Amino acid sequence: MKYAALALLLAVPAAAQNRAAEIDFENAVQDAKLAESAQRAAAVERAMIAMNDGPEAGGKVVEFVRSHNIEVIMKSQTEASKTVVANGRTSIVLSSSLPLYPRVLAPLIAKEAAALMLADMPLCAERSYMRRAIAGRVWTELGGEPSKLPVVEPLTGDKVSAVSDEITPWTDKGGAEMALYRIGEAETLPALPDLIDVAKDAASKAKYEAANARFVAFLIDEKLARQSAGLR
């Protein structure tokens, strides 16, 4: 019987044997890609669940993402994170090269979501501060420790510059006022009080004043979060 099977195998053309091997390899590669994709999707879902369990900022981010039907995915790209709009749907896209930990993925999701949440704010230092603060608060709610930056995942010692660059300015030991000043200076952004002073019409002044009131309320709301994170 085994001689008959051997004869049958020898009778199969070499090209057919090679093609069969190629198909097996292609299937293995495809299976590996599917497994990797599932792993990334699971990591994103873990980050979203962890954020939603957070006391304040994380839950608000998740609520915004889900209520606006924003997709969060991972794929190969140069940027650590970005927001894209395709076929009428907004997606937050994270780099597939990122470590798959909530303390890495969550603040980047928060960064992109916060930019959308604050889209109606004027371009100013206060808006940039608020975006960074939301990402920073999400990170600290998940156990991130500002004193250990630029390490963003203490359990593994992972340093992810895209995360630390975003949240480090918010952790300024000089306090929120100094953080705001340094963010505005680094990004050459005007402060809302200055915009109010130079407003050329009543409508512009009212818009800047409303944005400033929103920022002040934000600072009051985040005061306890800064203190809990060991910040002034």
C-alpha cells in the first residue's frame, strides 16, 4: 500500500507539488494575519473598556466615540495615531506597531477624540491644553504615573514618545497655569484673553469669552484629577 502511495506521489507533476506548497504557505500567512488583526482589535476593545471604567475623563471619551459612531482601528502607518474620514465615517487609526497595552492605546484614542470634542473651540493655547489634559487624565485614570514619564507603561518599562510627548506638558510641576503658558509658547498659539483683547467685533469677542468660560470650567473640573495625579 505504501509503495502505491509513493508511486502516486511521484506521479504528481513537480509544478503541482510546488503550487500545493505555495497554497499551504499563503494560507498560513493569511491565518497569521487574521490572528494578528484579531489581537489588535481585542487590544483596542480592552483599552475602550478600561477607559469606560475610569472615573471621569475616560468614560466621557468612550461616550463621545460611541455616540458619534467613531471607529477605532489599528493598521500599519507612519503616525502613532490619526483621525480620518472616509465614506462619511470618522475613524481613529492607531499604528499597528504600538505596544498593545491600555496605558499606551487609551491616551492616543483620547488625544484624537479630544481634538474632535474641542473642534468648536478657537485655535488657542487653551484648546491645546484641554486636549492634552484629556489624554493625560485618561492615562492617569488607568494608573499612569507622571513621575515615571517618559515611561508610559510602568509594568513593562515601555516608552512611547507619541504618548509622553502628548501628556508631559500637562504634567508640568509648575501647575496648570505654567503648563498652559508653556504649551502656548511651544506651539506659538495665542491665549484666549489676548484674543478677547484684540477682537475686532462684538461677535468675535463673545465667541472668545464663551470659550474662555468653558476653559475656566474645565480647569475647575480637572483640579481634583491633577491633585490625584500628584500635580499642582
